[in-house]
Amino acid sequence: MQYAGTVVALGDAPFRDAATLDATALSCVLVANDFREIKRTPGGSVLVVLCAEADDPALAAAAKVARIFRQMPLVVLPALPVNPGPQATARLERAARLTQACVVRPIEPATWSDAVRCFVEPLAVFGLIGVEPREIHQLISPRAALLHRSVADAVPQARDVLVTCRLRPNASLREVDDAARAVAGRAPKARLILAGPEVGLDDGPRVVAASLF
């Protein structure tokens, strides 16, 4: 059976962060920065490459991983403290062109692991609000994205917004409805993809939102 996600951590910091995830529940395989091991790792439905840096060598390494798996990856860079300005956004879009990947920049307190929760968890975990795999795959194209732990931070200029509402056992569909209304208010022209996987009482956020340009 194919994994929902293959997570390649290029660096100690992203590896430690990703190791906090429940790989079994997420149907993921996590591999560190060892290209011999990477070449032996089975490919998942989604390839996620976590980069410790945002410089050209890190992007080149991510592109090498993508060539090994022959998949368009989700490349996740280190988090920024605030939304990037025009110049930083242009660099993010340049990174997407260079790597031919969907390049994601988390905004604190979001981290590398939140990108896995946002894009992979809906594929692996049953939810009250489900998505088709093709809906996730269609989002992963050469483009830039920002990742937040709040739908209130969805970017108005986004073309697509993926919202993963991580529903605890005591959650209700009202959380999903509130998230949809919040995105409609913040980014009315964006296409909304809404997922509601049912998760346990972990330390992760209740919601993760990716604004894709």
C-alpha cells in the first residue's frame, strides 16, 4: 500500500520537528538527509521536502530529491516571523520556478510539521469533511504558498486556500463552518478546499491554512 506522504527532512531542525508527528496515523515515512537512504525510500502520494535553509544550495538539494522520486514536491522552508513583503514574496516565487515545486513558507508559530498536517493529514485520516486526493495533488504545482495556524491570516491575494480543520473528539461541524466563513471574508476570490480530519488530543494546532498564489 502506498504511503500518503513521503517526508524528507534536509537538516536536523526540520527532522526534529517532523519527528514529533505520528507517522503511523499520517501514513507517512520520514527520512533524514542521507541520499543513500532517500533512494531506498518508497514514494508516497505526496512528496514533502523540509529544508533547514531557504538559500540556493537548499533549493538545489530539494530539486535533487524531487528527481529521485520523479514527483513534484511540496518544498517547505523555515518559518518567518511575519508575512513576507513584496521582495521576499518575489524570492519565494523565484524558488518555486527554480525547483519546479510548490514552495511553502510557514509563518510563526506554524512550522515545517504543520505543512505535513495541512497537506497530508486529509489524505491519511478519516474526516467529517473529506477531500479527494486529486484536490490536494492539483494544488501542488510550481507556485508559492504561505502557511498559517489561523484562518484569520489567510492571504487576500491567494488563488487557492487549503484549510485543514483538525477536529478533536469533542469538535463539531461548526468549527468547519466558521473556518469557511472566515476564509470567504479574508480571500473572497480564492477557491476554498476544506478538510476536516478527525484527530486525537495531540499538541498540534486546531487548524492549518495554506494560502497558495
